[in-house]
Amino acid sequence: MSQSFFIQFGASLAAVAALVALAAWAKIAKPMTPLTDERARTLLEQEFPGRRLERIWVAVDGRGALAKSGAAALVLCEVGDGYVARHIPWGQAVASSFRDGVLRLDLSDVAAPLARLALLNWPPSPEPRAA
Amino acid sequence: MKLDPVTLATPFFILAIVLEIVLARLGRARAAYEPRDTAASLLMGLGSTAAGLVTGGLAAAAALYAYQHRLFDIPMTALWAWVVIFLLEDLTYYWFHRLSHERRIWWAAHVNHHSSQHYNLSTALRQTWTGGVAGTWALWLPLAFLGFPPAMIAIQKGISLVYQFWIHTEAIGRTPRWFEAVFNTPSHHRVHHARNPRYLDRNYAGILIVWDKLFGTFQPELDEEPCRYGIVKNLGDFNLLRVAFHEWAGMARDVAAHPRHALGYIFGRPGWSHDGSRDTSRSLRADWAARALSAEESPPP
Ligand SMILES: [Zn+2]
Ligand SMILES: [Zn+2]
């Protein structure tokens, strides 16, 4: 690799840093508000069209949600100014570790390995209230 | 290297991004930037130029070899030759791009361009690190074998890449109808980056949208269905290694877990699984179409 390549690479790296700083200064990310029950349902319907949501838990900080749909747990998590969604077996969600108010869900996916949801308690009471 | 259109255009890329951000900040243009997403996209672009150096030599040598065994002598100075290579390179790009979406091994190299949930000028620079390894450059070898000088092919490829920069924006709504009819535009390419089921795997065009119309993959952007950007299964963070390699890792994992179905997991459609437990673009589109149809058929309440 030539010296001119390294000069060009270094200059490009500086330009990247400047552009990222500009983007941070501009504060033009998509507006994010804590999830409400209704908004979480809308997003879950977009991600899993046609799936019936039997019960839904919205994170206490509004940064995610979890729903039971048949034998599956539908998981929604905030990432930056967007969301990432996955489904895992319900039994696995119930058995997931819950410590200090945070439920840690293993999503078994290289693209999104782990979801964290702040909840009041977990696992849920076996007697589901009407959803 | 002085003729490389991408290098020549880089200052323009930077200025255009600055302009898009500033106009959005002033409320004069539609654009959203999330700094970590912007950093990931721009660093993917920078990394791809470095990755290109590693595998670029092999691709260039192959092109030179094909050219040495060429069928015709095509002069780089003739206008007709530029018209022909413009069309043939763009056609090659269409099939390269379609293959990159329809077969997992090539999707693994291309997915990073789609994994941003944003659609702005920085997304255009979110380029692959593994395209050289995936070997899709071989699709351009027939042009050299036909007799187009490798330098001419490289310049036309660069022109196409530079053209595709400006269409990665929400700041431009629709261009004049005649232009939308012939060329790839921000509107057409927004559809290509959308994860709405009805928009999946549509509008593969480089410069001319006519190829999609010809081969049945065209989908206009619809006002009633705003684009939601990203991939079917979005990424869990902005980690650059995840952006660059997650699909390769996922593919390796699947092959290791189901070696008897290795070919399907490598050359099948993205989302293919041996037990049919996962979704492909086709199944998602079919589900969507079935739901749309039943919604149409059911009487209004
Ligand atoms: Zn694509
Ligand atoms: Zn694109």
C-alpha cells in the first residue's frame, strides 16, 4: 500500500469524524418517546402482522416491550432511534434471567444476540388478565 | 487512478452530506441522522475502500486476463462504445444486484448496505467489505472478454456508483415523470431500501429503472405506504463487525448445525431453512398479499 493511500485514508477518517460530529450537533434523529401500550401494539403488528397478542408488557422505561402470542414471545427493543424485533419460544422467555429489574433475553441471533427489558417483575403471574 | 470517478467525487459526497444535515437541522429538508448510525455507514464506506485494495488486485488481474482473450477490439475513444458499455454495465449491475438479494452467500456481502434503519446520503456510502470475497466482480468479466478495456469498465462502474449516491435521500420527493420513467431515482431506491413486505426485493436498478420494468421487479413508491427502512430482521446494535459480518456468521452457524443442508443455507434464498421455519422475502410478500386480499374481501364493518 502506498503512502498516498494512507494519507487519503487518514483524511477520510478525519472527514468521517467531522460528519458524525455534525450529525450529533444537528440533533436530527427520529424523535423517540417512551413506548405506550398502544404504540407497542402498533409496532408489534408491523413486525409480526396478523399475530394475536394475548398479553403485552411494556418496559418501565418505555424502551421495549414483550408480548405473548401463542407459543411465542414477541420481543421489541429500542436501538438508537429505531427498534429491533425478534420472536423466541415463550418458555424460553419465561425462563430468562431477571435481575435488578432487567430481563435479559437470549435471542439466539448473531444479528441481535441479546435484548434487555426493564420490567417490574418476571416471570409473569400465571393468571393472565384480559389483554 | 486519477480517472477514478469515486475518488474524484468524494469531496462532493462530503459536501452533499453536510448540506443534507444542515438543511434538515434548519427544517428545510427531510432527513434523519442518528450519529452512531452515521458513523457505522461512513466507516463501512471507508473500510470498503481498504478491503477493495486486498481483493481488487485479483479482480483486476482476472479482468486483464479476460481482456487478453477478447473477442473484439473496442476503442475507448469511440462515443458508441461508451453508449454500449453504459447499457451493458447497467444491465450487469441489475443482475449483480438481483443475485445479491436472491442468494444468501451474495446477500451476506450486500446486506450491510441495507442494515441501516435510515435512508440518507450517508447510507449510500455504507458499502460492503466482503464483496471481493463473494466474487461478484466476476459478473463484469464478460465485458472485458467482449473487448471493453478494463479501465473503461472500471470508469463506467465508478460512474454508476457516483450516480447512485444522490438517490439515497428523503429530501427529494419525486423528479419529473419522464425522469422517473427512465432513471433510478430517490423514490424508486427508497422502495429498494424499505422493509415493508410489499416493497421487499424490488427496484434493483443502478442507473436505468427500465431493467426492473423489463424483468418484472419494479415497484413504485406509494403515498399510502410510507417506506420503513432496514432489513427484515434489524441489527441489535451499531457494532461495525456485526454490520460487516453478521450474515456470514449466521450462515456459518446454520451450515455447522445442519451440514446436510449446507447448499441450501449457502445458495438458497436469504431466510431459507430446511424445515421452512423461517421467512423469505417471497413468503413475507405472499403473506402480505393474502392479508391484503382478505381485507379487501371482508365487508366493511
Ligand atoms: Zn440492494
Ligand atoms: Zn442503496
